Amino acid sequence: MLPLTTVTQETTQVGEPWLNMTIFGLFVAITMVIVLRASRNNKTAADYYAAGRSFTGSQNGTAIAGDYLSAASFLGIVGAIAINGYDGFLYSIGFLVAWLVALLLVAELLRNTGKFTMADVLSFRLKQRPVRIAAATTTLAVCFFYLLAQMAGAGALVSLLLGIDDRLGQSIVITVVGALMILYVLVGGMKGTTWVQIIKACLLIAGAFVMTVWVLALYGFNLSALLGDAAATAGNPEILNPGLQYGVSETSKFDFISLALALVLGTAALPHVLMRFYTVPTAKEARRSVVWAIWLIGAFYLFTLVLGYGAGALIGPDAINAAPGGVNSAAPLLAFHLGGPLLLGVISAVAFATILAVVAGLTITAAASFAHDIYANVVRKGKVDADGEVKVARRTVVVIGVLSILGGIGAQGQNVAFLVALAFAVAASANLPTIIYSLFWKKFSTRGAVWSMYGGLAAAVVLIAFSPVVSGAETSMIPGADFAWFPLKNPGIVSIPLAFFLGWLGTVLDKTVEDPAKQAEMEVRSLTGVGAEKAVEH
Amino acid sequence: MGQHPSPEADPTATVDFQEVQQRPEFKELRHRHRSFVFPMAIAFLLWYFLYVLLADYAHDFMSIKLVGNINVGLVLGLLQFVSTVAITMWYVSYANKKLDPIAAGIRHDLESAEQPPAGGTK
């Protein structure tokens, strides 16, 4: 145990931080050049929001993987497997399987009917104003929760990887990350954001691949031997079996079902993922994007299985828990164990790049939703030219960037890990029912859409506010108070069926009949791609 | 929908979509699409939740060792990866063969038959 603790201190305090920062600086420099080159053609709204619809399916699929594989799924899942074993792996499977919803039910139809945002599709055949406002509200809510989680994570990552433990130092790094993100999104728009995500996805997956082969090579490419050693180091054979994390009580078992439901139904309704489908020229390329994303994300989660058990075997759960950053330190510690300071530097830089790419994707989505849905279509009722709209979008980027920096600084040291799960739960409750209904249910009405979106959003947020993640437990956000009456940490199992029910109820109670011509147009367009937005020619 | 006139006028702005919706080839396309994606979505969700319930409530079953330290849980988990990729490939080949040709036919019909109108909005 003794040598391991020394390693821990070395990696997180002296020596390496400058190397980590240098490699990250290199990443920033290279991506900045690419963003500047890519942004020369940013003229129209379609350029700014949808990268001129000029990416190929494989490029977009890689960017989707870059957008989706957040620091939570890299550091978090490796750590969860290292410490809780099988249950960490169980978590990652939901993230992958969920892509089938996007592939089968959403991606192509959405690409064929929409223009820039999720609200384009949802308001296609319903009343513009109420549906757009509702869809923009849920989009902004999901982006806000996800963004806050990422920025708070950045603070934790700083103390772990750069050895900066004081509040001021962490705040400075969060500000730098936020400022860089604003710069990327302002200058590069969707094109720049996409390239940052593509480069980050390649680095992340390549880094995980190298470490995976390395770990497997240490065990003669024998997975069983690796598992055996992980169980031996942990001193607990149960690490190979389900139940360590989610099996502790009947409530936690039920909680996992609720989480699984939110993961599998939430992914295909995340607004920043949906917006990526507009960056390709056709529905066929949108399909290809999902196929690429499924392969890359699937491969990545297989790597995290090996890395998680590898960290469990080579570092051990006790040493990981004792390190600064706790669970999240498993992957960096494993990188240091394998390849010394250089590999640690690379992995640290990749972790920062991950946060940068994900927040950039979220910010441009939120800005597009505000400028396109709220400002252009609701406030100005469509009477604004594309330049005016993009100008508002750019200003919104700055506002959101500043808010997320402040949020990230404010959330330091707070336990806000639940925000990612909440973002998925909100997406699955507030967005997915309306997406599915409006694509497939002829009678679906405005009232159904509005009830389902607001009802799903409110249910998810209210249940979380009165759950043990906010109060009433030692690990709560507000440990001193206790106003929790909802026993689960994940609201999905209640809020998702409720939102589907409200969508149905609102529709059957709605006496106004929606325009059948619009319904016909949406159905024909969604399935055939007639009149779909074309790529911008330069 | 859109308020920015597209660079080129939308040639489908005057199409009677209700008429298209009633065409047999469109009905066939919709039938083929739905009869694939709905059962497939239900099937993979059932299979995923079967796995979740087993991992949640059947710890002893999932912990049975098959080869060395590889247990039922790990094999079922890896099978989720296999089934996800298999459904993906199946759908892609189905869409390429059974959906795309009809969709392209209808699209071609509508976009070539109509003369571009003056306005560009849909």
C-alpha cells in the first residue's frame, strides 16, 4: 500500500501539473487553428447553427461520440467499475443501448422535418407559439443542468489533475475553460464546435484504446485473469457480481430501474444530440452518423470495462478512494501507473478537452434554441433576418458562457453529480414523449404537447428537489436540511410515464383538431425527405 | 415553418401532401418503416429491461461463473453490446433495401413534377 500512496501524492501535487497543462495547451492551440480555418465560411444561420449541413455521416458520428462521452462517462465509469465493479459496467450499457431509440425512431425523421432545433420538429404541425416556448424551455433546462454538472466537474478535475486545491485557483481554471469555450463557439459556430468534438473523440478513444491494450497485455490478453486480480486486489470477489452499488437495499434496486429508464429513453431526446443531426446533408447521413456513434461509443464502453477492472487490479479501490478526486481519479492513476507522467499528461489533457467539447456543444444548442425559437419565432414572430438571429445567438453564447462560469464556481465542492442523471430524466420525460407522439400519432394535439412537456419537466424537477439527493441524507446537496419525501434519487420511473400519460390526456381532451394538411406534410416529409433542408453550397 | 427564405425556392411548396399521404407507394413506405421500427424498438427495450431486472434482482444467477472468472452477468452484459450492434446493422440493411428506394422515388416524383413557385417559404 505504501508505494501506491506515494504515487498518489506525486501525481496530484508536484512535478506533473505543468506537463498536463502543456499538453492541454497544445490541444487548445491545434483546435483553435482548425476552428479559425473552419469558421471562414460562417455566413448564414445554417452555417452557424448547423455547420452548413456539410459534415459527412462518419464525421458527425465521431462528433456525436465526442459530444456524448463526457468526463462523467470517462472518469466516472472507469472509477465506478474500479470501485463498485459490475454495477459500473451496468451503468454504461444503458448509455449505449439508448442509441437504438435514436437510430430507429428519431434521427432520420428529425433530420427530414427540422431546420435547426428540436422545437422546429415539435411545432411543425402544432400551434407554433405555445409549443415552441415549451420546447425551448425544456431544451434550456436540459442544457442548464448538464452544463452546470460539466462546469462543476471541471473544478473537481482541476484539483485532481493540476494539483490546484484552493478555491481561487480552481475558480481561475474554470474561468479559463469557460472563456475558451465561449471563444470556440463564438468564432467557430457549429463547425468549430464539431471539429473540437471530432478531435476530442479521436484522442479520447485512441487514449482509452492504448491503455486497454496495455492493461490486457499485462494479463496476457486473458480477461479472466484480469478479473481475478481485480477481485484479489479489492479483497472482495463480489466486485465481479452485480449488486455492490445498486443492490444495497430495495430502494436502491428500484432506483436503478428508474435510472435505466431515464438513460435509455433520455439519450435520443437530449437537445444537443438532436441538434447534431442537422449538420449532415441528408437523412441517410443522419442514419450513418448514428451507426458510427454506436460503434465508437460501444467500443469505448468496452474499453472502460477493461480500464475499470484494470484500475481495480493495479491500483486498488482503497488507494483510489483515498486519492484526491476519489472515484474520478481511477483513470488518471491507472494512466500514471502504466505510462508515467507523460501518459497521465495526455489523459489529463483529454479529460479537459472532453469538458471543453461537451460544454461547447451544450452552449451552442442552448443559444440556438434561445435565438431561433424564443427570439426569432416567438418575440419577433419570424420577422427577423438570419443575420439578426445569428447576432442574438452569439450574444446568447456569451451570456450562457458567463452564467456557466459563475455556476461552475458556485457549485465547487457541492455534490452536483446528480445533475447529469437529472438532465437525462428531464430529456426522457419532457422531450421524448412529444417527439414520439408528434412523429407517429396523427391525432396528437397542441394541448397534449404542452401538457406533456411542462408536466414532464415539472415532475422530474420537483421529484428531484424532494429526493435524498437534495436533502435528508449525508451525501445530499444540503446535508443539514431534510425536506425529502420522494424516496428515489432518479425521478424517471414516475415522470416519464406521467409525461406520456399527460400527452395522451391533453390530446383526447383537446377539442380543437390540428390541421390535417400539416400532419400529412410532416408525415410525408419525415419519411421521404421531400423538401428537407439541403447542404449549403460555398 | 421557416422564415428565412432558402437560397433556392422550395419546389415542394405547392405539393398536396394529403394526396401524397394517400398514395399506395407512400402507404407502403410507412407500413414498411413502422412494421420494422416499432417491433424492433419494443424487442430491444424488453431485452434491455430483462437484463436490468436480472442484474438488479437475480444476483445469484448473474454471479454463476461460466469460464474462469467470467460469469453470466458479464456474458449477458456483453450480449447487450452484440445485440445493439446487430440491430443497428439489420436496420441499416433493411433501410437501404426496403425504405430508401421508395422514399427516393416519391421524393423524385414530387421535386421534379412541381414548378418552383415564387416564394421560398414552406
